[in-house]
Amino acid sequence: MRVLIVDDEEMIRNVLKEYVEFEGGQAFEAADGMQAVKMCRDNDYDIILMDVMLPRLDGFSAVKEIKKIKNIPVIMLSARGEEYDKLFGFEIGADDYVTKPFSPKEVMARIHAVLKRGREEPASVVTFEGLTVDMAGRNVYVDGEKVELTPKEYEILFYFVKNKGIALTREKLLMDVWGFDFYGDDRTVDTHIKMLRSNLKQYRKFIITLRGLGYKFEA
């Protein structure tokens, strides 16, 4: 695996690099957000470890720019553990969020978990009446018209499709879509699903509310 480590603290980069290489991976380093964006334009990586507080271009802004050019999984690293920061990180497309100080072993476990989820995602196009979901291309169409979703709405919809017909609790959605250390509550799930339903228009009917439990995608 090719891991890009983006942090302005050389000591943190060195520790993470050592663990990545110990597990047989290749580690690449960037000391600021602008350097990270340029490296992603010129190279391919399997995953990025992105610090939030960076010189020249902060981690959140760097992730936004990178996601415009390549869909590389990102784990955010930050000393700020506030719920707002985590929620914002997930909103812009981060796959996980680790609060400093952290254990390098935990970071490696997070890397493997994110990469495993990516391998399990089916590269296929599925259609339910007039709703077409292209999971490989990360596109969604309603009656042939492409709809723009937020990164988190894409993840929720893809998760629903992969678990079609299965009752999913809000806790399960928080765990699998947001990450096991996300400190949000049920309202976070409900708010995002409300927005997703709005974008799916008449095909919102496929997302069924299970009162007192959660949701189910039935088509």
C-alpha cells in the first residue's frame, strides 16, 4: 500500500512512516497542504493521512482540492476532537478521523479498515426503477438526470444499496458510515437521510423509516 503522510511535525511523519514500512507499505511525506495537493496530482496513493492544522493550506482545504481530482481515501489527524470538526471532516469526504495524541498501531488498524471497506465496495451499476446508482463512478441518476450529492450522502446511499432489504439501526449507520469513534447522535443520521431523500425525489420511497429502529432500503 502507498500511504501519503501529511503533517508539519517531522517526528509524527517519521513514526507513522516507520509503522507503514514495517507492514510492507510505502510511505510518502508532505509537510503542508499545498505540497500534498501537488503530490496527489502527480502520483497515485492508496490512502492519505492528513493533519488538519497545516501551514499554507489547512488539511480540510487540502482534502477538498484532492477530492476534486482523485477519489483517494483520507484519514484526518487532529488535536481538535470537537464534534463539529469531525462532522465537517466527514462532510468533505474524509473516511475516518483520529484525534491526537494517538497510537500508531490504532492508525494502522484504521488504515486497514478503510482500505478493506474500499475493496468490498462493488464496482457495479444498479438500477431501481428510474434510480441508477453507479458505485464505481460515484454517480447517481434520477430518471436519467445526474444528481449531485454530498460525499456523506453518496456513502449513505451506497451503504443502503449494498445492504438492500436489511434493517439498519441508526447506531449501525453511525458506526459503519461515520466511523466507530464519531461522537454524533441519531439526529446526525436523520438529518443526512432527510437531505438524501430530497435529492432522490420520487425515489425517496426506497428509503423506508423503521419506527423506533432505523431505516431500510427496499426496492
